Amino acid sequence: MNDVAARRLALGWSQAELGRRLGVSRQTVISIERGRFDPSLPLAFRIAHAFDAPIEQIFTPDSPPTVG
């Protein structure tokens, strides 16, 4: 899960604008926002930097990790 769309909208950016800032296509932004695509770690860091937030605040696991 992520809140990329909410953060993007709060800044008044289009999907195309966020894609331009991240160096990816608008379609990639759509896929990330809809949870259809998990970004690579370097892209996740670029997203976090674009929103000036830690990765952990933007992306959360769908389910808690299991131990053991």
C-alpha cells in the first residue's frame, strides 16, 4: 500500500508531472498509485525525496511481516 496519489494531489501535481520529476512514465506512476507495481528501491527513494518524506511514511506492507 502507498499514499503516492494523495501526496501528489496535495502538491497539485499531475501524474505526468510526478513521472517527469521521477524520470518515469505517467503509466508507471499510475501503476504505483494503484498498487499494481512495486517500485525498485532506487525509485522508492526518488519518490520519498520528491515528497520530502521517509519511505516508511509513503509505502507500507500489505500485511505484517512474519517471523520464523
